Amino acid sequence: MAIKATAAKAPKKDEWIIKDRLYELTRGKKPLVFTVPTTHSARKALLWFDEEVGYQRELRYATNQKSCFVDEQQGQVTMGRIVFRDGMLRVKANDVVLQKLLSLYHPYTTDGIIEEYKPAAIAQNQSDWIEYELAALNLAKSLSIEEGEAILRVEIGEGVNALTSSELKRDVLVFARNQPQLFMSLAQDDNVQLRSFGAKAVEAKILTLSPDQRTFTYGESGRKVMTVPFDEHPYSALAAFFKTDEGMEIYKAIEKRLK
């Protein structure tokens, strides 16, 4: 299967820093030996789209050339090998051609299979993540029991009913710590309370959700309340329905029965 080339802009020559660089395989894979293609072929395309010239340029790693672009190489070519061992490859400062190939142009890089190890960037990402966790935990700590229950109900359904107040507070904090992005998204979603309310109505059998999750009906009479739009989460659709004039009346009626 051919590797798709992705457009990327190379830095100007005077921006390239001469130094040793370390590259690693991503996605948690660290095979003993991993060979990276070094020349273009029908089986594995090594191309890079150059926006300045408006076409794709062929790549090739040659140890005796000053560029990794075939159209800039001259004379006899000595092909080089690119081999990762235990998921890592250290490239010396004097092999700028290989460094630029791996840092900027190679399809394995643009596809996210290979990346340059950058401790400063990793530290920054880790710091950002920790700060995000702290923000999520602070928000979780400030929530009322009802708000926390609404968020957990989205995740674990009616299992939240069996939790004591202390267990609920704990699980909200654990959820915020383990999945801060999802937690923040749910906590800041105006529809979370309405989704939780709809779930409670179904649990109390005031409303019934059909097995195919396409229709809400009244639990006792079986009269249709609403049809869930295609490809939409049923409780998200119900929450949106509760905001309509017709839905608001049904919401008020259900609210009285839940008390």
C-alpha cells in the first residue's frame, strides 16, 4: 500500500541547528529491528509535496549526497540504510541529510510513525496535561452532588444510583483525574443535566427507549414522545427535545412524577 505524502514546509537553511538528534517510533511500538524505506517505489512511495514549486518531489537517502531530494542529487549515488533498533535511532550532527529526511520530509514522519525526540516539548506537554488535570479536579471538587451525579450518569448509567454520596464524590474526582478532557467537556455541556434527567425518567419507567434506540415513548401508554434523529445519541436528542415548547411541557410533567 502506497504511503501518502503530506505537505510540510522545511525551515530555511540558516534555521537548521546542527546537533545530534534522537528519533523514535511512535504508537508504543519498539521492535528489535525496524527498517525505514530509503527510496521511492511503486510499493512504497517516498514523495514530498513542495508548495513552492507545486508538485511532489521524490525522496532518496544517499550517504554521499547533500540533499535527500532526487532532483538535487548529482553523480553516482551511494544508498544508505535507516534502521531503528529497539524503537530508537540516534543520528549524528554531521548527517544533516538523514536528519532533515526524518525530521521534515519522510512519509513515516508526516504520517506520525516516526518523531524526533524533543525533551523540552515533552516536558511542556506534560506540564500542560498536569495543569489540565488540576483544572478538572478543581472543577470536580466544586460540583454539587446533583451536578456530579449528572456527569457520572452519562458515563456509567443507572449504576450511579447505587453510589453513596462519598462514593459519588470519589468517582467524580477519579473521573476528572483519569479523563480530564472528557470530564471538562461534560461539565461544561449545558445538556448534561437534561441528559441525566432523561436517563432518570427511563430508569423510573416514566419513559421507554425502544431496543433500537430510535424512539422514546411513555412507559405506561406507549404513546410516542419523540423519534431520535439518525446518527444522534438518544439522550442527547432527548435533551435537545426538552428545550422545545412541546418538550418543556413533557419535562415539567416528568419532573413532578420524579419528585
